[in-house]
Amino acid sequence: MSAIIAMTAALSMTSKEIAELTGKTHAHVMRDIRAMVDRLEADPDLDFRVETTTYTDEGGAEYSARLC
């Protein structure tokens, strides 16, 4: 018998986690994310929304973030 499992929580990773996992610098991961989001936003066949926000890291530095 097969079972269908519904996942209610979205899976996510931070850009810092991706950089660590892939061995890339965080700046390069952010560059790649921006390029991917720009391509997704440009596709008229997708209902893709992005919000821009800011966050402050542990050291007090403020960064912009895009929420998809």
C-alpha cells in the first residue's frame, strides 16, 4: 500500500549554510542567488514574488535580504 505524506513546513537554508556546504564564498553564493531570482522574476509564466528586507547580523552589520 502506498502512502501520501503531506509536508506542511517549507525547507530552507541560509546563504551562509549554502556557502559552507558548497565551499564557495558567501559573496559568490549571494551573487548566484541574485542572478537566479532575477531570472525567476523575469519569467512571465511564473507567479513569483520577492520581498526585499534587511537584517542585522551578530556583529551589528545590516544587510539586505530577498525573501522568495
